[in-house]
Amino acid sequence: MTQASEVAVAMDWGGTWIRVGVLDRDGKILWQDRVGHARGTGKDELLGLAEGLLREAIDWCGSRTVMGVGIAIAGPVDSETGTLYQPPNLYVLDGVSLKSLWETSLGYPVLVGNDANLAALGEFYLGAGREAAKGGTPPGTLVYLTISTGIGGGVIERGEMFLGAHGLAAEIGHMCIDASDSAPECQCGARGCLESMASGTAIASITKERIARGDFPDSSLAAESDSLTSATVLQAAGRGDALAVSVLDGVVFALSVGLTNVLHLYNPDLVVLGGGVTLGLVELDMLPRIEEMIKGRAMSEFHKEFRLVASHLGDDPGMVGAATLVWQNAQAGG
């Protein structure tokens, strides 16, 4: 057996898609496939879709040596047992241990982690962190924030995931940004969370609410209210649509406050933003503005010594991180 023939099977399981890939040690995706699932899909059907993709990936590997299966999944998860705890976008899987479910049936070690934590791990070793190291500034502490359907976070400290007592640390999307009674309600049940103010879901929801109450009646978005998505709003902001620009101003403010809190909590030297909303923010050249606002709120000059960058792994950090978990487990002899 040579290292060149060793592969990891990795899954990135979000609120609307399940992606599975086969990766080599350098994070290169050799094969991948995905399947969508609608909100309201039952537990057994969801698990069947996921296991089917994993078996398809394992079959594709042929004579290659599968070193394990890594699962990056949206929501709180106990990394020791692989058990999900009240995942907001996959609630029917509450209490399910993917490790117990699949380790015996598939015949390989199964490692499970929160998707944002594993995305942070992937970025540290094979994405933005590796690029920074090549440039002579290897990160000591990397914070990753995914801004898509929801908002998740992960922290890598000296190469290790910061997980907390129960593996549930760095739920950055659920820090409170607005404590007022009128703050938008989050899917977690609280009000004013960063996720409820800056996620893709929030951008579409806030825009629809403002159209309904008559804000900016000349906005081109009014005619698209029923089919609005965050991408629609971001594109409209690029055209200078006044409503879209106003909504994005609120998003940028919420992100700058949230990331300032992150700065004070973790003192990172590298902050990486990923997810679909981030792609839109990059196209609008919003990241320098966000970084400037964070530094304007930072409590000391030392806190300002960080860089804010977009993900170097695009859509793949969760999958790359899940594979990295497999390689770490193999190295440890697990």
C-alpha cells in the first residue's frame, strides 16, 4: 500500500444538499456527486440518500485504499460520538449518531464534525492558511465563517480545532447582534442573532419584509418579491438598486459587529469568509469595507493585526476538512 493509493471519502451535508467526494492527501477531489433534499424530508429517506452516496463513492474507489469516511454536517454535533444535537436545518436527525450508524455497515472509521469547524480545518491546512504560510505568515489562530443559508463558524488554534466542552463551540451565527424586541427571529428561536441578520436566508427575508411595508417603492426588486433570493438582492445591489444597497448596508454592519466580537474572543491573525453570500460580497468589493469597520471597533492595536480574506477552497472547505479529519485519525492510528 502506498500513500498515493490512499484516499478519504468525505461528505459535506447541508440544509439542502448532500455532497460526497473522494479526496487524496493534498485535498484534490478525484470524484464527487451530490443529491438535493427538500425541507421536510423524513429521517429514513435522508439517511438513505446519504448512505447511498457514500456507498457509490466507496465503489468508485476500486483498488484504492479507503482510509476512512469524514462527515461534515450542518448543526451541533458531538465529535466523539458523531451524535447530532438539534441541528436547525436537519432537525429530523436530532439524536442520530452517524458514527454508530455507518461505522459497522460501511466497514471504515467514520469521523463526524460540524461543517463550519471542518471547513476551518480544511482552510487552515489546505486553503487560506496554507497560502499564508507560503507567503511567510503562517496563521497561529484562524477563524472561519461560512455565510450561506445560515451562518456557522470554526476556530483553529495552533493547528487544532477549538471545540469546547461538548464539541459545540464557535456557533458564531448565534451571537446576539440586536437585543431589541423588534429584532428578527432566528431559526434557533432567539431574536437578533447574526444568522437572522446576515445569512442568505435573512437577506431574502428582510428584503421581502421591507417591500411589504413599502420601503423604496421604485425598487426593481418589488416585482420579484415572491421569488427573491439573496443572490437576487446582491446582484441588484451591484446595479445600485436603493433597497438592495440599504439591505446590504445592514448586512455589512451586522457582520462587522459579529466579527469584532470574534476578534475580541479569539484574537485571530487570519479570518476567512466562505459560503455563497461571501461570493456576492467579494464581487461587490465589500470585504475591505467590513475589515475597516472591524478595525474601527477593535479595542487595541494588537487586535487589529489580522487579515480578512475569502475562502481559498470555494465550495469545498467542508469536504476538504472532513477528509483532513480522516488523515489526522489515520496518522494517530485511530
